[in-house]
Amino acid sequence: MTTVRIQTHLVRDDKGVLRLDGLKYIMFVGNHVYHDMDATALGKQYTSLTREQIHAGLAYYYENKVELDAELKRREDEAEALLNEYASPNVGLRERFETYRQSKSEGLQ
């Protein structure tokens, strides 16, 4: 019988933040989900990650898609609440956020 070592690249730091070899995992997932970045594009964005690390990150996302999509949505709602509370209508930030939010929501469908 052959023993196979399965290495995980995802760990929680002492604050409970999920990390992919040092990077905040939720940012990695956000780029995949909201910007439709595949493994090749993610490799160009995150040059410190190996192909194996990128695929481990994507595999974890698809294994935990419901939970991670809910976390992304929670963060989006939090950002929108902050925008509503602090943004000045004269800055144009609201319009940029709405455009960004719309593009993200299309990616989740």
C-alpha cells in the first residue's frame, strides 16, 4: 500500500482569517468570483503562488461554495452599508460602487 501525503495550503491564522499560503483567501476567492479569473489569470495576479496552491484554493472554494458566497455577500452588504453611511453623493463613489456591485452580482448568477 502506498501512502499519499495530501498537503493543504489553506490555514487559519491566530485571528481566524483563512489564508492561502499567507494571502487572505477571501481576496483570492473574490477575484475568482467577481472578476471571473480562472487558474491562469489567478496565477498572473498572484505570482507568489504555485499552480498547485492556486488549484487547492479553487478546489476549496467549490467544496465550500455556499459558505464562501455567503461570506462574500456579507462583505458586500457591509461595504454598501458603510457607503450609505459615509459617502458623499457629490464624490461619484456611489455610482462607481453600483457599477462594481452590478458586475459582481452578474458573476454570481
